[in-house]
Amino acid sequence: HVPGVPVDARDTTGAGDAYIGCFARCYAKSRDAVDAMRYASAYAAHSVTGLGTQKSYADAATFERFLHDA
């Protein structure tokens, strides 16, 4: 079980795509499924704070700031 990251959601469109994309990237890099799920959960949480799909996906620097502030 990987706990979710609480956020004020604005638009959940694309959250699943954000999750699986982040999971795949992290898992391919580390081969650690639990760590990849943690990152993917946080990435999907961040994605729902914006509007739309691709434009709500964070770049690496923005996501690192989100992780630091969470």
C-alpha cells in the first residue's frame, strides 16, 4: 500500500496517465516498484492541481519543488 498525497484537486483528467508515465520512467530507472509507486502517486497528485492534461504535468524542476514542499 502506498498512501496518496493530499492536494486540492482542480481537474483529475489525465491523472492516471500521469501516474503510469511516472511509474514507468521511475521503475525503468530503479527497478524498485514501491519507490516508483511513491513517485507516481506524488506526480499524479501534482497533476490534478492544474487544469487539463499534458499542460498540468510538471517538468522535473517543478516536480522536485513539489516533493520538497509536500
